[in-house]
Amino acid sequence: MTDAAADAETVRRSVGAVIDPELRRPLAELDMIRDVRVEGALATVAIALTIVGCPAAARIESDVRAAAASVPGVSAVEVEVGVMTPDERRALTDRLRGGRRGMPFTPDALTRVIAVTSGKGGVGKSTVTANLAVALASRGLSVGLVDADVHGFSIPALLGLVGEDGLPPAPTRIDALMLPPVAHGVKTISIGMFLRREADGPVGAVAWRGPMLHRTVQQFLTDVHFGDLDVLLLDMPPGTGDVAISVGQLLPHAEVLVVTTPQSAASDVAVRSALVARQTGQRVIGVVENMAALRLPDGTELALFGAGGGAQVAASLSTPDESVPLLASIPLSPALRADGDAGTPVVISHPDDAAATAIAHLADAIVRMPRGLGGRALPVTLR
């Protein structure tokens, strides 16, 4: 092997270790390196991006240039940028799917699936879900989040996934595969990422009925490449409508977290969402009480929405065979509200806030909670 060939191989190894920022895998593993040539101190690297107009193109080219330049003896780098052929893209998507078609979140998969539900709207379910996802990601878990509230989507705004035009970024597509945008370590998909603004008007609304809602949820679970996840959270729409039924059919093994407020009018309705989930085989793992009493500077508490609703829901859902715990009581918090409006989750922006602390404890409780083995194939051979 000549010195030039040896140098080229060194450059290839260095460039091959560059991580694609969207796929989060090395370029060598993704077969994105077409050619590497070294002539004296000049290294020429040819790469193939997944699609025309790849949003990560500039970053990939910059990282490739830096990786090649870091090799001893290389003082100049040229990067030739091309695009994968249709056959190369098909091979890539098959590799990303692991050769598997259909939904990856099956009962025997390693990903823990948790549907966050509520009986009615306005209880802060989406705010709790977004902050819980970020809290779990900050603990080193790989977290995905599906905004299944198709009609009332709000997850992109709560996570700060909004561009200068006020719209969430659209997922990058590789043929039929979609790559979810990432915020605060959470891979996220929402119908809001597919809606555009007409002229200076508002973002379009979704006016869909059952079959379209089912297909949307199914596509989010099947066509979005989340990669290997520890936890997948679903921000469910309030109530017991079409999406709840679809998720029950598609993910009967999912665990359910019920969000309510202390108010009896909300807690009575919250029980119904959990009962419907149980009818599909899902397991209720706990209750979260949001908008609990706010502690005032003088030490007194302002119970604006009453007290006891969370405990009431937990008691109503508990059975002789299974106790449903009240996992968290999150107090009213100006910081939680303001950070939600700003797209900066309170667990990141104000971790010492009382609401952030309660959500952190909720994340810890979920991490410690053993996962049910119902429906999972165990690696045991009976003789």
C-alpha cells in the first residue's frame, strides 16, 4: 500500500466517523462517502446527501471538511457534494428500518410507550407531557414524542420548535421515511409540522374525522424514523374519541398516565379516559394532578381549583388487584406558564421552580417504575 493510499484510508476513517445530525449515525454506516482521494497535502472527499436540499447539508459539509483537515499531513480539503440515487435511498431506508416493515412499537419491542391522557381539555396535559419528555431526556434516555392531539396540537410551540415564520419545521423526508425534528433531546412529530400559513393568515386548522385521524396516528407510528427509543410519549387529545380508540387498537400494550386538576368537575371526567384505555388492554400506571395549590410568598397556599382531585381519580381507578398511584401534584406556576409560551420547558429554564421540581420527581418515578411484561416475548425456551 502506498503512502497516499494509507493517507486516504486515514481520511476515510476520520470522515466516516462524522455524525449525520438528522439520522444520528456515522456517515460510513450510512454509506454516504462516495470517494476519498489524497494528493500531497490535498484531500478530496466526495459525499452523497440523502436528498436534494437536505437541511443538514451545510453542517455535514463543514463537519466533513473539519474531520479531513484533522488528519496529519492534510492542509487543504475539497468536498464534493452529491445526492443519493433512488436505489441508494431505498437501501438506506431499509437499513434504517432494520429490514422491518410496519410499526416498530410492538409489544415485544424494548421501547416503553406511555400515552398521556385527560378527560377534558384545559388541564395542562400537553404542558405536562412536553416537560416530562424533556425531563426524561435530561436523564440520559432516548425519548420520542408523538403529538396525537391532531385537532389541538401544541407540542411544537411548547418545545420551541418554531421558526422565524412562526411555523414548526417540517420533517425531512427520505422517500416514505420521515425524520422528526429534535428539541431539548426529544424527537418530536406533530401534524402542525405539515400545515402551512396562507399569506398573513393563521395556520390552517385540521377538520378530519375518524378514518383520517386513524391514518395520521398510524403514519406517525410507522413512517417516522425515531430510531432506538427508551420511551415514546403520546400527547393524547382530551376525551375518549377516535384517536383514543385508534391508539388503543394500534398500541394495546401502552401504559397510560392520566392528567387532571384538583377540581371535581375535571377529575370525574378524567376517570373516563382511563376506563376507555383499560377496555383496549392498556394499563394505567398513575395519575398526575396539575394546577394544584400555589404557595404564596407569605407561606399560605392558594388552592384556586380546589384540592383532592388527583387523589380522587387515583382512588377511583384503583382495584383490588392493582393500585393506581398519584405520581405527582404539580402546583400552579407562573414560570411554567411563561416558559410554555416562550417554548422553553420549565424543567430546563427554571429547574428550581416548584412545578419543575414536581415534574422532575414524576420523571424519576416513571424511570423507577418496572415495566409490565404483558404481551412481551421472553427469551426463555421451555423444554
